[in-house]
Amino acid sequence: QVQLQESGPGLVKPSETLSLTCTVSGGSVSSGNYYWSWIRQPPGKGLEWIGYIYYSGYTNYNPSLKSRVTISVDTSKNQFSLKLSSVTAADTAVYYCARGLLGTSGYPLAYWGQGALVTVSS
Amino acid sequence: SSELTQDPAVSVALGQTVRITCQGDSLRTYYASWYQQKPGQAPVLVIYDKNNRPSGIPDRFSGSSSGNTASLTITGAQAEDEADYYCNSRDSSGNHLVFGGGTKLTVL
């Protein structure tokens, strides 16, 4: 059973860069059948897709966040990471990492981490 | 278009059937996935590619699609089905993902 676990600072200052890592166990980030994604959820609000990465390093980002987002993968550590620059209070959210299934119509996200709350505040 | 639209709230009597809908232009091309999220928990995939259930999801959950509308049906709703439900799919470009705003399901 694949498991994902987010890690990183829970508090980030405005204008700084938010950095999170997702460690994958029970599966390999090098598998070509899947993609690896970040999703966030502000307190009391809905889900927002941030972006995804294939094991090859190919990425796609939410157009509304694209200028500030970088997602990378480290196959040697079986991890993938999120960097979001120039954060403001509006970036305060629970950040989820998830594994998505390629070769399907809608690219479903079948496995999710438990989520990490990141608060942007001075 | 990159939007998926859901009704904010729906209620159902215990044991009855409820349908939750999701509308968007991209659903004419791509199937929707559906997620259940309970308070303080991560979302759980319940339906994907129109009507596929992951292992462990009860068969009272089913999906369907017609035109620009995807639907999640719960047949014989249980108290434990009370949750927020989100649809998602690819946008019309096929390169990005998009989520609906979510539907809060209350089981009366």
C-alpha cells in the first residue's frame, strides 16, 4: 500500500519561500504509470490543484500559481518537493501531496498524504 | 474552460438516494473523479473514470456522465456518508487539473 507523507515548516514569513517535501513509501516515484501532485486547501475552503510532476521531471502548474511554483522530484530519495515563492497570507492552507494515475481519462488522485498545515505570518 | 461547478449543499434522508452533480465544459472530453472528505481528514477517491470504484469503496457509490455533467449517486445513504464531496478532472487543454467547489452532504 503506497503511503505519502508531507514534511516542512509549519510557519513561513510573508514574502519568503514555502518549501515542502513528500516522502513516498510502498511505491516508487520512478514508476511511469503515475504522476505526483500537490494540492492545497485554505482553512474552511475547497481544494486547489497546484501542479504535478512525472518521474521524468516533466511538470505542469496551475496557471494562477505558475510564476511562483516549482515542483521537483528526487528519485534517489523517493521524494518530490514543492516550492512556492513570495508567499502571502492567502497562501495559508493545508498542503497535500498525492499520487495520480496516468492512462486514465480524468487523471484521478488515488493516494493522498495526511496534509500539512502551513501558516504564512510574521 | 477550466471551471467545474457543484451545488454548495445537498441533504438526504437516511437510507434514501442522493445525486451530487458537477458541471463543466471539460467534462465533455474527460471523465470526472469524485472525492469524499470528512472534517480534519484528507480526501478519499470514491469514483474515477465515470464509474470505477477503488478497492474498499462501498458499492452504494456510483458515477455517471452525460454531456457536460458528471454525477455521483449514493444509493441508500448512510450516516457515515455525511461529508464534503469534490469532483475533479482535467481542464479543456488536458494539461491541467481542476476541482469543483465542493458539495456538503448532510444525512438527515
